Amino acid sequence: MDPVGELTSHVFVALIAIILAAAACGRIANAAGQPRVVGEMVAGVLLGPSLLGELAPAASAFLFPREVVSVLYVLSTIGLVFFMFLVGAGIHGDVLDRRSVREAMVVGGTGVGVPFVLGAGTALLVAGQVAEPGTSRLHLSLLLGGALTVTAFPTLARILEDRRMQFSRLGAVTLLAGSVDDIAAWIMLVLVIALAFGGSAAQVAVALVGTAVFTAAMLTLGRRLMARVARVVEREGELTPGALATTLLFVAASAWATHELGVHFVFGGFVAGLALPASPLLRERLRSRLMDMNAGLLLPVFFAHTGLNTDIDAVLRGSVLGAVVAIVAAAFAGKYLSCLLAMRLQGNGWRISSAVGALMNARGLMILIFIGIGRRQGLLGQDLYSILVLVAVVTTIAAIPLYRLSLPGHLEDAERDRREGGGGREPRPAYDDATVGR
């Protein structure tokens, strides 16, 4: 018997179960007016100990033995690297008017500072319930604070596009603020990992400086390289095999380099996306080549891998229920209320302000990536990991109902038709459609 062939066969069986569950739950989520990502997150949780492991432990053990889970982790990491590449490629808000940029910076800054402080403070309060033995409370506080700063940039972009709000000032402000928050969150994660594993202050400084130098090199030399690729694509009108190979090498090399610096692979993919030149044709061609397989297979694998490490039932019934309430409350207060007030204090109405806060509060896939790295590094225990998965699901599900309650149809129509700045020019959205499917 060929052990490699047996393992491969078993992986395909697991993939069949994952694809079916993700497709079914995605359809249900869409029917309920939710983004597909909500259904896929729930599908991952249902395949884990929260449901399948509880109702059919033999089936769960058959589908997801340890060696299969290891393969799923590798597949999900590859998917995450290229997903984060497309997310990074979607952040380009260079034609926003001055007022929108100013408001977005205030909202984004508030959406980083307040959740971080609340998250870090909450971690200190509940550390006795959720911290693993030997885990530093400082590292736990920094990680929880960083996790609560995340905004689901691709998810809010999708919501705005579906509601035809991507060209409105509300849409521009929210997208730029969300991109600011996600960049800040990834920087915090780099810092936490460097502090946790770097050892001395000098070693931490070397890791951080190395990451900064790498990022600067990617945004200068790397962008020049990809500008050549963009010129080829624009001249040929398509993504040639050579251009695709160069891009794949660019992303893979970036992921490898960040790992060698002591930072997770996905940060390299994100920086590679930020380094793309402003070429709409290149972005569209890359989206069409990379997103479908990624969204249809590799990301559902990630959700399944996340769900296999999540036991929602245990944290809702166990002694950590107080920690669940505290962290969920900190998540809503830190994002929804703080971003609402940041918009309101800049002269916007309560309804517009609440709509922005609702969208900024969605964590979606981004927080799952963030905490997955923390879990892999040994910084998050089982209970806190499960609680933060619950935060991801609850805040993402709440985004659309809160948005609709804040901005009923007639007010949304009025906001959609507004134009800020001179000449009535319609601003380009601060994202690329390569990322809006999540």
C-alpha cells in the first residue's frame, strides 16, 4: 500500500466535505442577505468539535485525522498568502478628496487606538480565565488588542459594492479607514511576534528593522519590477504566461522572505500586494486568474482548519462565559461606538456615523487570519482562540443589519447621489474588485 497515495486520497475526501459544507452554508448566508464569507466561517465551525465532533465523533476523526489536518494547513497557508496579496493590491485610495481623507484618517486612527486599549485592558482582566500557563500577560494583551483593531476590509468593500455605495463619500471614507486599520493591525502582529520570540531588545529591534527594510524595498524596487510586468500586460492586453510567472514568483519570494525574518508568510503576501503599481488592467487580470480558485477551494480549507481548532460550545457553557461577554463587548465598543463618535465629532449625522461604525466593526476573515497566526505561534490558548472566532462571526453577521438600521433605503439613495469636491467628479473606489468577494 502506497502511504502517500492513501494520504492524498484521504485529503481529497476531506476537501469534498469542506467544499460541500462551504457551498451549502454560503448559499444560506446569501439567502439571508449576508456575505458568503459568513456562511463559510460558520461551515468551518460546524465541521469542528462545535458540531460534527460532538454529534459524530467517528466521522470527524475519519475525515480529519492529524496527518490530513497538516496538509490542510499547508493548503490554507498558500491560499492566505495569495488572498492577502489581493487584499494588499486592493488598497489604493489616491484620488479621494481632502475631506474624505481627513475623516478616514481620524476614523481609522480611532478604530485602531480605542479597540487596542480596550482589548489590551480586557485581556488583563480575563487573563486568569483564558491565558495558557506560562503565557506572558503583556504578549496576551498586545495580541488581543491588535486582534480587535482588525476590520474586514474585503467584506466591507463587498457590502458597499452590493449596495452601490462604493462611489459615495461614505464608501470612500470607510474603505480608506478600513485599510488604515488593517495595515496597523499587521504591524502590531509583527511587533507582538518579535517581542514574544525575539529574546533581547536588540534582537527585537533587528527583527522590526529587518521587516521595515524589507517593506521599503518592496514598495520601491519591488514596485519597479512589477511596473515592468504591468507595461507588458497593458501592451499585450492580457496577463501573459511570463507576467503571471513573474507575479507568482514575486508573491512566493515575498512570503518566504518575511518568514525568514521571523514574520508570518501572509505578511509577505500583503506587502507584495501593496507593491503593485496602479494598473487597473494588471489588477483585473490577476483577480480573474487568482481569486476564483482561491475563493472556491483554498479559503474554505482555511475556514475548516480554523473550525477544527474552535469549540464554541465549550466557551459558551464553561467557566469562561464572563470572558466571552467582556471581549465581545470590547469588540463592539472599540469599533462600532468609537468609529461612530469619530464620524459624528467631524460634523456628520448620527445615521451616517452609525453606518460607518457598523461597517468598520465587521472582522470577517481578517481577524481569523490574525488569530490563526497567534495560535500557531503558541500565543493564544484554545478558549481565547474560540472566543475570537465567535467575535469574527458575530461582528460580521451584525454589520449589515446595523448598517440597514442606520441608513434606511431613502437615506442611502440620498447619500449615494451626493458629490463632494469640485466638478462633480465621481471618485474612484479605494479598492480593487479583486478582494470584494470575501
